[in-house]
Amino acid sequence: MKRVAHHLSPYGELAPGPGFAMPERLVGLGFRHWLQGYRTGDIASWEKVWCSYSSAMGAAAAKTAVGQLSCWVRAINTHTHRVLKTSPADCAGFCRDECVAISMIAACQHNACPAMRACAFALIGCSMIDEVVHVAESFAETMREADQVLASAHAHGLPLLTAMPAATAMRH
């Protein structure tokens, strides 16, 4: 297993990894570390995100982007009906849920609404996706404004049908 250290500068900043450009890495690792911060209560996870975003886009843009990332991950975490999976903090690759998260933001940026909604459905495991979709669109626009545009191939390249759990219409 490759370690993230291979993709970090001496200052802990992200560098593009194999198969993923910087915008995709920011979204995928932002999703991973923000969710881990919620799970553990350890702010070190969130500090990693801040350092990565601020070095990639500057402090002013990072402030807005990290705020939007936080809203998006919180909405997913709040509304999910299944256990979300993330790779270990030091893993260079992305697991299925992280790839779905990347695809969701790419789909938002490239106006691929059916794919974006399918990603939201796959992440939360139910059809009650409206809040998750709304905050994802805001986060995607913020990333676009910071010149962090994900490749359009990620908006359509995920085999979503194999990633989707069974759905329920249940509210919680």
C-alpha cells in the first residue's frame, strides 16, 4: 500500500497523486479527513484539510471552500442510512465512497445532474437527498471559483449501479 507521504511536500501539502489531479485530491482527502474529524473529534484531521486547501488556493478562498466542505460532509454524515467508508488517513488511494464523493462534486461542476443525484443516493443510501445535493452544489461552485475544477471524466466514470446500496424512503 502506498502512503500519502509519497504525495506530500515537506510542509505536508498535497501534491497530485496517480490518476487524480489536485482538485480531485482536495475533494477526496477533504471528504476523508473531515469525516474522520467528525468521527474522532480530533481537530488534527480538520487542520490537515485547512493546510491542504490554503496551500492550494490561498487562505481567503480556502476559508470559503473549507466552510462549504464542512457543510457538505456534515449533510452526508447527518443523512446517511449506512456506514460510510473512508481509507486510512495515510492511504494514497481512494476507496469507493471517497470516489463517489469526488464524482458527486465533478458531476455538480459539469452539470451532470443524474450522475450527481446518483452519487448522493449512493453515499447516503436513501432517496432523501435534497439537502446533500444543495450543499454539494454550493461546494462545487466554491471550488470552481477557486480554480479547482474536477475533470469531467470523474462526473461520468464511476460504475454507480455497483456502488449503490438499497434505498429506503424513510426519514429520520
